[in-house]
Amino acid sequence: MKPILLTMQAFGSYGEKTEIDFQKGGDFFLISGDTGSGKSTIFDAMMFALYGEVSTNGSGKENELLSQFVDVRNDKPLVSLVFTAHQHGQEETYKITRTPRHIRPAKRTGAKQQEEGETAELLMPDGSQYPGKLSDTNRKIEELVGLTADQFRKVVMIAQGEFMDFLRAGSKEKTALLRDLLKTDYYYQLSERLKTLAKEKNTAAKTQRANMSFFAGRAVTEGLPEEDAQALEAVKGTVITAKELQPEQVDTLVDVLSGVCVRLQMQQGELAKQQTAAQKDRDECMKRIEAAQALMQRFKELEDAEKTLRECAAQADEIEKKRGLIGKIRDAWAIEPKYQRMKDAQKALTDAQRELAAKQQELPQLKQTAEDAKACYQQMEKTKDAATTHCAEVETKVEKALKTFVALEKAEKALRQAQENRGSGRPTVVIAVTTKGKGVSFMENDILWHYRTPQGEEYDAALAELEAQRP
């Protein structure tokens, strides 16, 4: 049997769910910690999961399995052990889950507490649950492990404290501890009893021959071989019935008792040899088990290696593809600067094409704007030419107007001269200058004459333009 995974919940000092994976860390484990930290509880949990008992027989721990740190209404107490055992020539995995007997508090106020009995659930290698009652499951566990609970306790684990006592004890104390562990008290008591009897008989033969019949009567034959029992009974009868005890009878009794003692000592020696041989066989078996476990581990490693090899072979094409990809990646890394420059050039080309497209989209509008500007320019040129022509005309009109003003000045002089002549009795000439400047009118001897200059209309236009330009 090899433990794989131990799970404890609401068990002993482990309140919360705790898992111990024995596959981590190698083949050897050291469990250490302060007093009361739960070291012995781990062995109690393994022992309880397998046999429903604790590792220390008669310690009273059976009533202390339930954890005091959790509420069993929420966390059910249980112990689960996943282990492997050799069955049908191969190693198979089993899982045993056991719940200790406990009192479940009532969920409602005023309700009675309920007692939950011990349960055990054994999962077989195929995932099915082993059928039967609790006793059937326990017998199946003994069959799988190959040891009873008491044998498992003696062979697999030594209870806490007893092993250190054994190491520190003297020869007599070690002998006593071994008798307690291996249960050899019967043989020890028998040997001591025989020694006492022999001593008593020898002492009685030397010092109290008169009391030989009394001591002979106390000789017991219970537990002796049939031949020794019959011989002892015969000698006892001779001694007891003898009216006068003879030395020969005492010697015969002593010989018989001595022979019984010798044979018992030889028998004890044979038993000790058998015990030693049994222990040796046990040690050899344990070594074979350990060697077999190591061999099984090697086979498992071989199977894993073969499986890995097959997987690698199945992925050979993919590996070759990845190797080719690695080469391409290295080549690509070598030309990466050129590739980057190409990307920059492509980006610049794309930006230039985008800008060209935008300019091409703006080109019709720019052409239309240019045509409108050209038309506007032509219109302005026409307007300029018209303005130049008009300006020339205005200048001409202004020149004509100036000539008219000169004529007006002359007319005014003539008017003043006429007024002067009027006072002297000369014919009066009245010159009237029209406000519109269309000509000159004058009256002589009550006859009105009108003189219109040939440029009267041009004068009117020039005068109107000058009036408009006046500030």
C-alpha cells in the first residue's frame, strides 16, 4: 500500500479542508512542528481512513476525532485517502472516504440534536463504489492492504512517544518496550515462571527436602507438552504418595523438572529464532515491496518517456515546420532594416498619392476659380477701358467748360459795361446767363436776343458732373 493523497476536514486539529499530496517531494517525508500542531493527527487520519481506528491503540482518541474549530452543520467531518495497492499483478488506485461518528447540532431552535454514525465509501479503480455494509468495506480494506488494523499499527507505524522511549531506554527497558510492541509477554512470563520453579525446586532439594511433597504438589502441568506433563505427574505422584521421601525420588523429580525446564528453554529459543526469522522475512518483504515500488516507478517513468517520444514523433512535421519558420524569422530579422525602410517609403508614397488625390480633387475647383478670376480680370479691363474713355470725355468736357467760363467772364464784363451804358442813355443790352448754361441771352432796346453756344449740351453735362463731385 502506498498513500497518494490525504484529505482532512473538520477532523482533529484540522478545521478547514486540508490536503497532503505524498507525490510531491520524493519518497521520504519528515513531519515536524510544535506540540499540538497536528502531527499525530495526520497518522490518526490515515489509520482512521483505512480501519476506522486511530494510530495509538487504547489512547482514547476515538472520542476526539471531531474538530472543535468548525460548525459541523456547514463542514461535514471526513477523512479521505487515495492509495495504491497491488492487485491482480498490477498497481491499482483506490479511494476510501470515512466519516467519524458525531453529533450534528439542530438547524432550528428547539429541535433535537441528531447523532450521525460512522460511514465509509470505497471507490474502486474503475470509479465504482464498493457495495456492502461498513463491515464489508473494512474487510475489503484489510484484503487490499494485506494487514489487519493491529498488524498495520505494529508493522507500518509506531505510535508517537514509544519510538523515542525505545531509543533512549536501557536494555531492560528496551526489552519491556519490545514485549509491549510485539506482544511477547506470554513467553516472557512463561520463561520467568519456569526459572522460578527451577529455583524453588533446587532450593527445596537442598534446604527443605522434608517439604518436597508440598512443593511437588504445587508443580503444575498446564501448558506443558503431553509427554512432560505425564512424566511430571508420575514423579509428583511418587513423591506425594511416598511415606518417606528418598533422595533418588527427589533426584528423579529434579531431573524431570530440569528436563521440562530445558525443553521449555529450548522451545523459547526456537520461538525466539522463529520470531527473528519472521522479523527477517518481514524486513525482506518490506525491502521487496520498496524495491518493487521503485521498479514500478521506473516502469512508469519509462512509459512516460515512451509516451513523450511518441508525441514528439507525431509532432515531427510540426517541429520541422517550426525549424523552417525559425530560419525565415532569422532571415527576416537580417533584412528588417531594409524592410523598415521599404515600409517608410511605402508610407511616404501612400501619403504622396493621398495628397495628389486631394490636389486632383481640388484641381477642378481651382480651374474654375482661375477662370472666374480671368473673367473678372477681363471685366475689370473692360471697366478700366470704359473708365479711361469716360475720363477722357470728362477732361474734354472740362476743357469745354473752362472755355465757357471764359465766355461767361466776358459776358459778365459786357453786362457790367451795359449797366454803365444804361445810366448814360445808351441802348441797354441785358445779358442773361441761363442757369443751365445752355447759352447766353441778352436784350437790346427791349428786344430779347438769345445766343446759344454750340457746346451748350456738353456744358450742361460737364457742369452736372462737377456738381456731383463737389464735396
